[in-house]
Amino acid sequence: FGQVVRFKHPQLCKQVERVPVSVTGYTQGRSEFILPVLPTGYVLRIDLIDTWGDEFYIGLNGVELFDHEGKRVEVPPTHVTAIPESVRVLSDCKGDARTPDKLVDGHNDTTDPQHMWLAPLTAALEEDETQAKGRSGPTDPADPNRVIFCFDLPVMISHIKLWNYARTPSRGARNVMIYLDDALIFGGILRQAVPSGDERVRKGISPLVRPQTIVFSDDRKLWEAEKKNIFAEADAFAKHVRLVNDGKEVESSRFPQVDRQRTNKGGMMTAMVQPSVDDQRPTTSVGIF
């Protein structure tokens, strides 16, 4: 087996207007690290830390990856998996349609669960359920849920689009960490899908399922084209922070209910919603048509 390693950067051959990856009006992700420009690798991993409120399930509608030329990266269904694999690891969901391959079937702007992925939260799995083996092997409840993409050749990524779970928006992923070949390239919040009965949808102000774009390029044209899909974490921060000035509340909201923290194998503390001992996982099922 042989492999050609190229040292000539294809983007250097193009004349494009550049901007820093984080500039005023284009802020994305968290400030603990600087987003890389055009990261390249073989294995992309998305760690889903918590949800927008659901205690038992977590899911996504779809994921699209784009290379350094802005072209969508074709990911075969067999090259994407998840840990846990899906709700199929549960004894009562063996034939459920919401498997990892639905993340790359191209039907992202939808409320049809036939084109979504859903899995049980690892923290909510019972001990015997953590031994359930899908394609991805056993699940460690100390780890977050994970979605993994594998490529035959190294892929240079300019941006990623993610569609959050839309059938039940509270089951959508909230805090996520993205790794490329085990190097952290993004950490931040995914926008929650808008509930179907929301007034913004009825008035046409907001689409029901809206993608969120994470940009790893300094091409100004790309930033301009995707600016409506870049989620400013300041918006989410404002919704979940209580501000007090001279003893008087300036702005208030509620934090999501979090009862404990867990530590994954990498030593990172991650907040998780902890179900009470009396809670039971609600059943969920989507058959294959």
C-alpha cells in the first residue's frame, strides 16, 4: 500500500479575499481555542455532550461536510457510525429507522423521522444496556454520545453544516465538541430546532429546520454566504444567564436542569441532565417504510 503526501496547499493557488476565522460579526464557538483554518484528516468525530432538555434521547437530522473548494464531501452510509449506534441498541427498538446512515442521506431540512438519527443518551443507559453491541461495540456511560465519519483519503474541511433533531426539538444536541484525527477543532452550542407550532414558523419568520454552519476557512465570501447560519453563542448565553447589577436583576432566565457532572476518558468535565430514580425512559419507535 502506498500513499502520496502532498505539501502544496491547494488554497494557496487561489486569489480570494481573506478574513480571520473569528472577527467581529462572525464569532462562532467558544473562546478557549482558535478554530483552525482548513483542518485536514481521516476521521471526524462529533461528541454530543447534552440535549436541549430531554433526559433519555439525543439526535440529529443531518450533517454535511465541505472540502477546501466548497464542494460537498460524499460520505458513503457505511462510513458513518455512532456510539451508541442508535435506538436500536434498546430491546424495544430493534427495527427503528433512525440509524446513523440517515445523517448523510441528503434529507436534512425535514420533520420526517425516517431521515433522522436518534440514540439513547449514554448517561441514561442502564448497566445491562451499556453492554449492548451495535456496529460500534460496547458503550461506556462515562463517555458522551458520538458520531464518527471515516474517509478513505484525507479530507480538507472548509465548513460543516449540522441540522439538529427536529421531530422533538428537546432531543436535539446542545453542547458539542468536534475532533478531526483526535484534535479538537470546535466546541460550542448547536441551535435548537424550532418547534412546529412556534409562532415564528407560522409567521414565516423562521424556517422549521435551519442548518448551523461551522466555518473553518478565512474566505470572506464563504462567511458572507453562510452568515445567516452561523450561530452566535452570545444569544444562547443570554437565555441561560442571570445578570445582577448592584443587587438588582438586570436580565434573567433559567439554566437547564443539571444535577451532576461526569468526566469522560479525556478528563473533560461535561454537564449532563440526570434522570431521577423514579423516571422511566419513554418509548419511541419509527418503523421502516
